Amino acid sequence: MLETQVRVVNELGLHARAAAQLVRKAATFKSRITLTRLDRNITANAKSILSVLYIAAALGTELVLEAEGPDESEALIEISELFAAGFGEIQ
């Protein structure tokens, strides 16, 4: 299992469109992928949009991204990049 911290950098946070992008990306991997919001002790399955929306991650929220499985390295890299790019919303 691999893990890293990511920060929500887009102004609208992890709203419906961003969450949908995350879920689509996570679904391309065989690994189990989770996001944990430590300040509220909430863990979300990154392949479930309802689970991702439930963590209510606004701008600036720190999350722990974990991946476990055969393609965990690639999953961690690509999903981290998605967060760093602000889901394409940063100008």
C-alpha cells in the first residue's frame, strides 16, 4: 500500500464535477483507492461519487490518498496530479 497527502487547490473544492473526474480516473485502476479527511476522520472510496462527495472537501482541505493493488504507483501519481492541477479549474 502506498499513500501521499494531497490538498484541494481549486476554488470550488471537491464539488460534483471535480468528484466525477476523480471517480472516472480512479475507476481506470485495479487498485483499491481511498481518500481520508483526517480532521473529520472520514474515509471515502475514490471509485464512488457519493462517498467522495460525503467527505465535503473544500478549498485547502488536506487529504490522505491511499492506493493498494497491482497498479498502486500509477494510481497515486495520476490522482495526485489531478488534485495538483485543480481538476482543470485553476487558471
